[in-house]
Amino acid sequence: MNLFKSDYFDNMDLADIRDKVEANERLSFEDGVRLFQCPEPLAVGALAHRMRTRMHGDKAFYVVNRHVNYTNVCVNGCVFCAYQREEGQSGGFVLTREDVLAKLEAAPLPPREVHIVGGCHPRLGLAYFEDILSAVHERYPDAVLKCFTAVEIAHFAHLENISTREVLTRLKSAGLGMLPGGGAEIFAPKVREQLCPRKATADEWLAIHEQAHGLGLKTNGTMLFGHIETIEERVDHLVRLRESQDRSHGYTCFIPLPFLTENSRLAIDNPLTGLEELKTIAVCRLLLDNIPHIKAYWVMLGVKQAQAALKFGADDFDGTVVEEKIGHEAGADSQQGLSRSELEDMIRGCGCTPVERDGFFNEV
């Protein structure tokens, strides 16, 4: 039976959305809300898989990468964060340049992508980050350095009393190739006021990413979902990101991040179910028609859920990672790292073809 020509979507009141997906037409805000309200996640997943297959066939991408978290000392004190420490608090740390290089050299394979993020430390000046980037770039000249969220960029600019554009320009000169997507959380102001009132605003986050695009830097986008946000606020977040991509064309990948409740000060009455996670990933694929890739971030989803996400619109399985602290502090129970062969076996187990990539999604 051809599911797309049957009355299956008519019965789900999704026939018009199915027709838009088939015609490659953009979905509206109202369409996004209806997809979230659909009681059948498999119907939403089927639409997303249709779109994902049209864009990428059966390919599922992965990268040999290495995460490095340079500090957990942070001034923002976000309510949901289990990673943050105050300066001088037990368990706080700051890595030196030599520490960062040692972590990279200890990885099983030379990384094609180096992912460096951390807390907003009150006293680490921009020279510290330029020094680290220069050293890493010298040691791994072919690796894409994907470093520092827009929130960190805004923090560096505040400490140095310079513009965010100047921060980005200096970091690019030191070797920066991309920005990760962290710090976006949910764009709705009333949610940010409760979750992260000291953090850069949604408008600042979007402006920094568009500045980066204007300087020739690629970036990722994220959404942290499953806490106190409404369905409408999720859709608003995705539509605003889509509009930003229309303006500046620099987002490479989008990463839906499920909120993990362990060790968080934020109390959640109804934690996410696995099906809601998958439905959200599917809606992200359907609404973000101009962002090429959707990541199944196995660190926070767990490996098995990330495999399922490859059938719900996701096409990227992230990478080897090796060591990750932020998600694991929040309760992620996934492994710290995966080998290339493990990643490929998991992808093949989903009926997909594994494709190794670099940080810019060039196939290697």
C-alpha cells in the first residue's frame, strides 16, 4: 500500500500537510502546531522521513570528532544547568592550552572536527581562547574548529568591552571555522526569563549567528525542549530560526536537544516520553526546510533513540565525541564515546548507509 496515496493522513487530519510535503511547499506556523497536536507520532514521523529521504536518500552522516569542555565555571547560573559551578566551588575546573591539546592527542583517531565549549568564566579573557584555537589549529590544520556558543561570544565581548563582530573576527583569525548551536534553549522571552535570565537574549543569539554567517563562518542551531515551554513556543523557535536562515544562509545543521531532568533545579511534572522526543525531531525536519541536516545527538537521546530518530527525519548521527561533560552532568546515561565501527554498525542496523563527513558536511 502506498501510504501517501491512502486515506491514512486524511484520517489524521493531515492531508493538506501531506500535500504540502509532497509538493515541497513550506509549512506554516499553524501547520507546525497541528503536527505537534497530532495524536499519532508515526504519521508525523512518516512525513518527516519522506522529506529526509528526498533530501539525503538513505545516507546517515557521522564525523570523527572530539568534544572538549574547557571550564564549568560560569556566571549565568541557568536554572536547568547541572554542569555549572561558581568560581572557587568544589568541582570547578579550567583547562590550560596543554590540557586541551593532551585531550585531543589522547583521542583514538585524529579529529576532523573539534568541538570546544564551556561556561562563561568571569575572568578568562579573549587571549586565552585565541591561544587555544591557534595551538589546536597548528596541531590539526585540517580539522574544522567548531567552538564557542553565541552565549560565550556575547560574554567574551562583554568582558573585553568590544563588539561581538570583533570577537568573531579575532577568533576566526585564530582558526575558528564554525559556531555550535548551544545557548539557544527556547527563544520565547518569558521562558528565558525563568530558565536563563542572565544569558544572551534570543535576539542577541540570532544576531551573533548572522554576524558569523556574514564573516563566512558556518553555524549550527539548537532547541532545548521538554521543560516549561509550550508547543506554540517550540514552533515559534523553529520558525524564527528558519527566518534567520532565509536572511543569512549559514546554518548547516539543527540539533533538537531533549531536556534531561537529573541533577537539575528545574522541577518537571511531565518529563518527555520517547515518542514525544521523536515527534519533535520530526516536526523540526518538516519546519526547517532550509537547514540541510537534522542531528540525532546520541549523547542526549541515547544510542537506541538516536537510531530511531533516523526514521523520524534526522540524517546525522553526530560522531565519536570521546568525552562529553555537559549532557552527562545533566543525567545522560549514554557512553562517553563511540568508535567509527560502532557508529557505522548502528547506522547500518537502521537500514541506512553510513557516510563519514567533516565538520562542514563534506563527505570524506
